[in-house]
Amino acid sequence: MNKLLIYISTLLFLSHIPVYGQVNLGWQGGSDYLTVGSYSGAVSQSDIAKLKISGNGNITFENWKVSARIVNYPVMNGGNEFPADKVSFSPTGTSGNLKPGPIPSVSQIGMPLSVSFQNGPNEVFLVPNSNAPIVNNSATPNDYFELIMGFNLTIAPGSYLNALQAWKEYQFQIEYTLYDGNNTPIARIQHMFKIQVANLGPPPEENQYTIRISTEASNGLLEFNTMADYINGKSVTYTNGLSVSATTAYQVTVRSVTSSFSSAAGNTLPLDVVRLQLNGDSGTRYIRPLSTATQTILEGASTGGNAVNFDIIYSTEANDSRLFNISPDQYETSLMYEISPR
């Protein structure tokens, strides 16, 4: 029985192939400035950062990582500190030049859909561990290659912005680091971007909602190794994988970003071969097959602003013929979780 792997969200499949040639990390451009004009926060209208991994020659560069950290933490203006955990990066797409190609996508690389800085100087990973290698295999010696990744910037909404106004500017010196498959840093660059908080006036009364996925759960993996896995079905549980808080009644929904599980080789697998459910002590929970449609998986009463944790469980049904009849491969998708009032 050949091995079948189903990946969910940010995915890890580790192997090691030696890297040849030199790989660099460079700055490809981006917007240096973002103004926050309301208590609703802000999202950059164009890429705040474009990072370029490049070099010359034929190469297979696997299991690479890209991190970011605030060099000048804490970021201050006078006596006011801009809370770093209110700032997050989201990937917007990839481009570049690899021969014979194609360029790996955000989903194929396994880039998280949102990465927030922490309240501290430690790095966070924009690419925790790439599922897609950078491969350049050209007939021309020393042929140039590049992979460009774009990111926009989100400033979280909230009344915390009241203390940061008016027309105050906060300068973030960010260091980006590229790691190889052995967790060795091989290139670093720094770039400055500025956040300006306009005159917002007094903050409105607001309800607050938070949702977080644990690091382990954001790298979901169902692995089929034996015939019993296909016959009996496969299940994986991520303890305390989902954390939510709300000051009113709320609901949590989920949807797949892509229309099917897909592999680098172009093979596909229907989303609904995998089911998602939550396990916990509160709220009403629903078992849902994965879909591109937005589906409610949890309804709950106000948590009083306190965090409530749930286990995330991914599973397949026993004897699903669709799993028997596909090519053994590595299949993946990304899920979007969202909390909202109800």
C-alpha cells in the first residue's frame, strides 16, 4: 500500500536534499507607510513587503523558512507603546522565475494566512517550514532564479488605539531572516515601515472577539500508512487547537480557501473526504465536511472576554472509496476560521 498524505492549512512534510549554490534574501519593494484612520483598524491597500529569494544556478532548496522580528521592540512614540500583537502580516501571492517552473503558490508553500507579532522581540514565522521546495533546473549554466512573496499588513481594531493618537507615528524596524532546512540562518535583511494613527476622537463602546489557532493545529496532517487507515478511517486531534473569546453571543465558521485538496503534481481530492469537528465543554458544536462554503462549527454564549479552548479534530470515514481510487501523493488545502457575533 502506497502512502497517502492529506494536508490541512499550514503543513509539514520533512525531508532533506542537499542545497547547491548560493541563495539570497532581498527586498523587492513595498509600501513604507500605513495610516490608521478609525477604531476599525486598517489594512494596507498594497503589499507592505515583497521578499525575494534568489540566486544563480541549478538548485533544490527544501524545508526553508522565513521569519520576521521587530528589531526596535518596544516601538514607542514618547511614552506610548504600539502593541506589537495588534500588527499582522498576510500573504498576498507569489511570483518569480524558476525553470522549468511552476512558481509554488501560497497554499503549496504552506504560508499561514495571518501571522501576528508577539509582544516581545522574538521572531515569528511568515513561512514556518515550506512544503514546496525552490527548484531551478535550467539547461543554461548559472541561470538566475527568484521567488517573490508579497505580504500586506493589518492593524487590529480596538479601543487600544485611543492611547496612540493623534497623528502620532510609530516606526517598526523589521528584520527578515531566511533559514535553510537545517534551521541555519543564511540571509538577513532589514526594512523600516511606519504606522501613523490619525485623530480618532473618543473610542466607541465596542464588543470584543478573538480567535486563535495553535501552532500545532495550524499544521494539520492526516497520514495514511497502512490498509487499516483506509478501512477504519483516520483521525487526528489537536488538543486546545482553537481558542476563542467574546463579549456577546458568537459563532465560529470555517471554509476552505481552495476548491479541493491538491498536490504539486496536479492531482486533486474532494474536500469533503475530511470532516472537521470541535470538542469542548461549552457551546453548540457541529460536525462539518470541509467545503468552500462558509459553515458554522460552533455557537456559544458570551465568554465574558475570557478565552475558551476547544480541541480540533480532523477525520475521514471508514471505507471511503474515493481514498482508495486516487494516486498516492501529498494533498493540501488551507482553512479560514472566523468568529462573529450572532
